[in-house]
Amino acid sequence: MAPRIRRLGLPLLTASVLALATACGGGGEGTAAESSAKPGEKIKLTVDLFGDFGFQPLYEEYKKTHPNIEIVENVTQFNDHHSNLVKRLATNAGAGDVVAVEVGYISTFTAQPGKFVDLKQYGLDKRQSEYLDWKWQQGLSKDGQQVLGLGTDVGGLAMCYRKDLFKKAGLPDDRDKVSALWPTWEDYIETGKKFAAANVPGAKFVDSPGEIFRAMVNQAPVGLYDEQDNIIVETNPEVKKAWDLSNRLTQEGLTAKLAAFSPPWNTGFAKGSFATIICPAWMTGFIQEQAKDSAGKWDIAAVPGGSGNSGGSHLMVPKQSKHPKEAAELIDFLTSKENQAKVFKEEGTFPSIPSLYDDPSIQNFTKPFFGDAPIGKIYSDAAKALKPQHLGPKEADVRTVIGNGLGRVEQGKQTPDEAWAQVLQDVKKIK
């Protein structure tokens, strides 16, 4: 099983690539053609993804009822996938028939409706009533008239933690008692100080401050952008509060200084290098993959500060596809209610279809790896409590600038104030 490196809006496209995205925006760049295939002719559909979406079993199932369809999946790293898509849209060549887009980039691509098939042409607007309203809206063109992408999953938040390390530190290890330790982020930091005082060999409290910052900002009513797509990093007090609290983790010596999805970070799971990690549903699959020998040592508690969302994706059809009808039909299948439930149980990615949240097969779903934690209930409750936040067109790039600043503090290159000043200057360069 491939590492699930796909849900995190980590770091990102270069300025030159983003300029391409801007240049190829707008409507009118060609029209979607019907399939060029003749009746009964073999059709090859390419599906471009970033990491393992758990679709392989679904492809085999699909081909049983569509024997003329061959499906080829192309998987690349998160950054490469999105930058390649920008370039391929700009040149009108090389994009897959079906492409995945992570939530941090969805506004960038829905701002280019002329480059994507309106799935409404193939009846997929019928799916609207199934979806979380905000998730559906994310896949529409800016004017709301075109359906450009169907959602796969959402990243409702929890906190994964190492029970054995908590026990060594003299902290409670029962998930309800752990949740009670940190109703707020300030309480989370105080718990981290108690963990640090216990001097558990080889273990820090948290991997790094970046995803803590992201979780805090995602819990706020308004994040990095206002509703008019203005960047408000400098003026939104919630962003500065998240910055200050995230840097306190560094200043208190609570972080393992492991950049997310780096090789040392991957190894850190197996070595028990950190005791807690922000844990959207998709992260559970990643932990299980990276820490194969740690079954029963991990568990899942509530996230401080309430719920929030981190990650999630949409599937889209570029207009350059020669088989848009068949590509749209495949998206319809891959994102169906039944298949979103299947992928969650196998891969951990949580459905974006709310009628599943009270389904007994989801509510009662547990994972032995996490000590039989009631994963279905935990993430259903998180999804129900989730309050959507407006995402701007360069969301991922703003987050990268902030993440780089947090990294400079963690590496001792700048003080929090110095790094914040540079962040504000760097954000102003994002156009």
C-alpha cells in the first residue's frame, strides 16, 4: 500500500507555476467533446492522483460492468501532482482524464472553468443533495453555475497519541481522560510541558508546530482569506493567536523538529519520536502504514478547541480529455455513497456524504490498530461539528509561507517576531 501523502496541503507551487495557473484562468478555452470512441471500442481512462486514494479495488469492480474500460492510475508526489496539473492545463496537453485536486488548491482550479468539463452535462448535478453543502460548493465554478469537481473525502480533526508514551510520562492513557486533558490549545501546551518534564527517552510531545497552526486556524470562523478573497493574515487576530501558540510549542521544547512527510518524520512514527499528532481521518491510514509494528500503542482522542477540517479532495475532468463522458461516469462511481464508505473502512479517508455519518456500519466501525478506537463515531462527530471556512485562491501558498516561518523559528534561525515580520512581507508578494 502506498504511503498516504495526499491530504495535507503542504508546500507548494513555485511562483512561475502559479503564474501559469493565473494565465490560463477564465472561461472559453475549448469545449468538452463527447467520447471519441466508437460503440464497443476499448477506452483507456487515466486517473492522476497524489498518493493512494484506495481506488484500486473499485477499478476492478467498475471494470466488471464496463468491460470496454481500461483504467490506468498515475500517482505522483503531492507537490509534483499539482504543479504538473497547472502546466498541463496551460499547454492543453498531458492531463489525465480524471484528476484529483486537494482542498488547498481547489479554488485555484475552479477559477479556471474553461479548462474543466462541466459535470452537469453528464447529470452529476443530481448528486448535490447527497453532499455536505460546503463540500459541494467547493467543487463549483466561482459563479456557481458549473459543477467542476465531486468531493471524495473530508478531514475532520482528532488527535492521535501514543498510549505507551503517555503511560511512561505518568499521564492518563484512556482516550476519554486524554481528551479531558486539553479542552483548549493552552491546555494542550500545559499537557506537553508535563510530558516533557517526565523525560521520556527519545520522545517529544508533538512532531512539529505546522499542523498545530493549521488546525487552530481551521477552527476559526474566518481563516487566511475573507469572503472577498482578500488575504487577511495580518489583520485576523485568530491567525496571530495560532502563530503565537504554535511557536510556544517550539519555545517550550515540545517539538521533535520533524517536517511532515519528510523521511525522518516517516521514521519517527516507527521509532516513537513523538507522542501526539494532529489526526484528520486520512492520517490514521498513514500512521498504520508507517508504524506497522506499533499496533495497540496508538489511540485517538478529541482535538483541542473543538472540531475543524484538514484536507480532503475533489475529482475533476480536464476538457482536454478525449473521453469526458466516460470520465464523468467513473467519477460518479468512485465518489458514490457506497464507495466512499468502502474507502473509509479500508483507507481511513472520511466520507463527504453526511447520510453515512449515522449509518451503523460507520458509527460502529473500529480499528484494532488503534486499540479498537471507535473511529467511525469519532470522525462522524467531528464531521458533524465541522464549520466550513472560506478558502482563497492561493490558500496553499499562504500556508506555505507561514509554515516556512514556523520552521525558521523551530530551527533557531529567527525569533517568532522576526519570522512573523518576514511572513507578512512574503504574504504580500502572493498575488
